Amino acid sequence: MSEKIHYAAVVGAGPAGMFAAREMARSGVKVVLFNRDIKPGGLAEYGIYPDKFVMKESLRVQFRQVLDTPGITYLGNITVGSQDDLSLDDLRALGFQAILVTAGAQGTKWLRLPGENLTGVYQAKYLVYHYNLLPRYTLKMFHFGKKVAIVGAGNVMIDVARFVIQKVKAEEVIVVVRRGPAEVKFDKKEMENIICNLDQRAFDEEISRVSPQMVAIGQDPVEAKAQILEALPKALPTKSPTRFRFEFLASPAQMMGGEDGIVNGLEVEDNDLVLQDNEVKPKGTGHKRTIQVDSVIFAIGDKVDESFGLPTQWNEFSKSPQPRFPVNDISYEAYNPTTNSLIEDVFVAGWSRKASSGLVGYARKDGINGAKAVLQYLQTLPPTEPDEAALAARLEKLPQPFVTLSDVRSLVAIETEIARQRGLEFFKFGTNEEMLEKIMAARSA
């Protein structure tokens, strides 16, 4: 007879999921960590710009240490959701007493504008996945053309612009921002990578154009301009002649296309700036104009996967407004707003709790706090005898092989050796087929 212990499932092996699993395992909980991808890491592996080698390797070292924690079982290449390999009910039937969902924001956020289905209109996340070699997106084809519009003003916009400027080498990148230069969200450090391509004359003209609207609500255009240009002293050398510029106070209205089904224009509505509850918001003027472009990339944030099997509200999984186990006054407990009822054994953390919020440090902290909420809940339950044989039997029925931590270690060793042989800073396979082939070979060796 096995030892009685609390038994929990964590869905998603990004920073939130891994640090949540460690928090629970250190408290004596047996944790099974389910991951959609073969490799752990989530956006830390597949969302950080590829040449940030030191940052990525530092995170990988941390993640390896987390997964070595006694009490954690890693299972990759398994999807969890209502239409996937395992559903939440399947996990319950396998004896898991609590389920913490840290699967990130896997849904696709669109503005529901005319022309979103045209060739050349993309979500930024798919491009980020593509150049970071996330399987299923590695081989996806993109049509960029000479003029690329990017909608958004955060760090994801910077990363996408960097790729289009330095790798695609488009003639022009136009950043379309609904509000003004004082509301941009990107970091100065990130801007250093592309500010050498900024068309300074066009930037000056754009600041002058939007200055009246800024002054009208008490903003200082000179200060806002200076903050954006703070990146100039440490600007990295340009790698292409791409012209980079901004279009402020412009909201996308529709994408225009030709008979070939390829986008050829982005219609925008000019905005004013207004103050509502001390927050700067754009207000449409009704005046519309068309920017000639060959592709449009939306970097406007993310939302959770609505087909996962949990109720959603405002692009996120619904949380209990009156949590039983709050952490820092935050609710991590899944909730059904239609029936006004708690989903007793399911918790959410990281981007699954609040989509597109923060980076790795935020995800780590939120995962740990989500785990603390789960631990409080588990203390209300008696320990159980985990039926590991039942889980193993269920996994054997999957149509594809599942991946263990030992498999991941073998795969990383193979990739590291390939990088060494080729004199590369880093190497990784871009498809599941390649990775599974190497894993299976290593198993039989």
C-alpha cells in the first residue's frame, strides 16, 4: 500500500506552472506537471527574442533545478482541455485532488475588424512562436511584403518590429498606436535594439502633429518624445536600411485587400485623447484614412483558450469574487458566473489568471501564490493514495508518446552537442517529429 499524500495536477510548464509545482512539492504534495509542449519553459522558452542567449540559459538552469525537486513528475507532449488528450474530468477520475491551471493565454485575440482573414494579417504571438521554433508554428509561412504595419505599443511590438527589421529587412515598419507617445508601454532597453532605424524627421513631425491633443489633457509632448528617445545613447547598430516610424492616435478600422486576397491597406480612424477616471483613453473623431501596407501584425495582448473547459470573462478564466483562499487579496479559484458557483477543485494562476500581465518574474510570483491557494484548499482534504498505475495506463492509451523529464534531458544533450559541433551559441529542433525521433532513439540506446 502506498503512502497517503495530497495529490495535485498542474497544467502548463511555463514559469508559473513550474514554480507552483515546486511550491507544492516542497510542502509535501505529490505533483504531476502536464505540458502541451515537449520541452518545459512556456513563453520563457518560446517567447523571448532568440538572441537573448544569456537570459534564456539562466532561466533554463532555474527550470532544471525546479524539475529536479522531489515530488514533481513531468509529463510533456500532452494536451489538457475539453477537446484534448485529457479533460479536467479525466484528471479528477485519475484521483487528482486539486488542479492548478497555468497554461497561459493560448487563445487568439482579435478586434473583429473587416479584413482580418486576408493573407498578410497576423497575430504577433504566431510570429513570435515561429521565430522561436515552437512546433506547429516553425513551418508556418508569412507574407510580409515591403511595408509592414504593427498594431500595439508594448514589448511584443518591439520584438516583432526587431524581427521584421533585422531578419525580414522590410522597407518600412509602421507602428500604429491608438493613444499618444506618453502611453507607450515598451521598455527603453528593448527600444535600444531598433531605435537606430527610427526615421527621426518623421518622428519629429508625428510628435508635432499630436501635440495639440496631448497639451489639451495636460501632457508634455517634449517630455514624451524625450522618454522614447532615451534609448538613443545605447542604440545598437542597425542591421538593415528599414525605415521605422510611428502613427499615433490611430485606431485600426479595417484591412483592405485586392482580388488576390492579400492585404494592401490598413484603414485607421484618427483619435483625440480624453481623460476618464484619471486614465488617458482614445476617442474616435470619425475621420478615417488609409495607410498603404503589405501586411498587418496585431500585437494587442492575448486571451485564454475559451475551449479549454473553464468559464471565461474578459479574456481570462473566471475567478471567484469571494474566494475561500485568497492570497494577497487575489482570487485564484475558478468560478462559473452563469451558475454563480465555485468550481471546487480548480485554480488558475499566471497568464491563465490574468492574460498578458508581466514577464517571467510576474509569472513565477503568481504561480507561487496560486500554489499557496491550492495548499490551503488541500489542507481541508484528507491525504489520498495516488493511483500511479491508473495514470500510467491512461497515458499508454494516448495516440502519441508522452515525454518524461529523462527524455527532455536526453533531447537537450543532443541539441547541445549539435550546437557545439556547428559552432553555434544554441541549437534546438523546430518540430515535434524531430524531437520525438531523437527521444525514441535515446530511449532504445
